[in-house]
Amino acid sequence: MLLTLVLLLLLVHDHVVIRRAHRHRHRPAIRRKATRSRRKPAWVRAEVIRLKALSDLSCHKLAATFNRMHAARNGMTVSKTWVAEVVRAHRYEVADLRRRFKRHVPPAQPCNAVWGVDFTGKADLAKRIHPVLGVIDYGSRSALVLRPLPNRTAITTLKALLAAMETYGVPAAIQTDNEAVFTSRLFRFSLRLLGYGTACPRPERLGRTAGLNGCSGL
């Protein structure tokens, strides 16, 4: 009786296995359509190369920057994988463009037209930081002022600026960063009285003034 039951179970098992194999063998193959993404315009590739040459961002941040600039304006987005492929395929163009950017000569500006004003610091033997005011003329690229100040208050800064104006003349515009002294009400009101309106926070164009950070050998 037990032997018969075992034989019946084996027959049922073999029958199920054969049916499954037959079903899989005759199942029609599912053909998947090959999906091909649309080719990006040439200007997208050129813009990614330009952004990579201007900065040292990762592919993830580079894709996010491109999408933030062109998603709403031009309806064009890129993925970080596509950006990585473009950067890898055009790494020599990126290096050549970066070298040309570094060697680019900016257009000449008239002297005493725009002054860049910024603060740096110098430590003494007691490791106390003393503020140093720097003023650069964008036209002649001359450091008009590089002098230590007792503090960073608006009154002290304005006194130093007025002394520089008495020596070198009055500029047409003054550019500063977003430091508290330059955005204070007293500083902005004083510039308005001098005819400059309000202070112009343009930190992305203060690279020349920021270069004084390593030159304050006082």
C-alpha cells in the first residue's frame, strides 16, 4: 500500500514537471521595443563643456546647474550619466577651453571708473586679526588703498574711502561684497548722498580685490 502511494506521487510529480517544461517551451517570446533617446542638440553639448571648463563641479552638480539654467527657459534637461559621458569624451576640449579662459585678456576699462572695495585681515604676533581695507581700480588694476583700520565699522570705512577719493579722485561706481559693513544703513545712506545710489554687492566680480588676501604684508 505504501509503495503504491509513493509510485503515484512520483507519477504526479513527473507529469507536473513535463507540463511546465512544455508550457515554457511553447510560450511566445515577448519582443521589447528598443527605446532610443532623442539626440541632444549641439548647443547642449557645447554648454556642458563650457560649464565644466568654467568650474570643477562633479557630474551630478553640473547636471543640476544646467537643468536650473535651461529647464524653464529652453525646456532642456540632462542627466548626470549623460554629462559624465560628454565630459569623458571631450576632456581634451574641456582642458583646451579652460586654458583659453585663463589666458583671456579682459577688455580695457577706463581708469577711475569702477573701484572694488573689500576687507582682508592680518594677524599679529598675538594671533589677533587686524582688518585691512583694500581698494582696487578696475581700469588700471592698481591697489589704490591697502591700509589697516582699527575696526570694520561703517564710519571708519567711509573715512578711508573719502581719503582715497581726495587723493585719486571720485570713481564713477563702487562695487563691494555682501559684508555687513557694506550693507549697513549708514554705509548705503552715505553712498546715496555721494551720488552712488546704493552699494552694489557683486561678489562674483571681486576676484581682483580678493587677491589682496595674500598681499597684505603689513
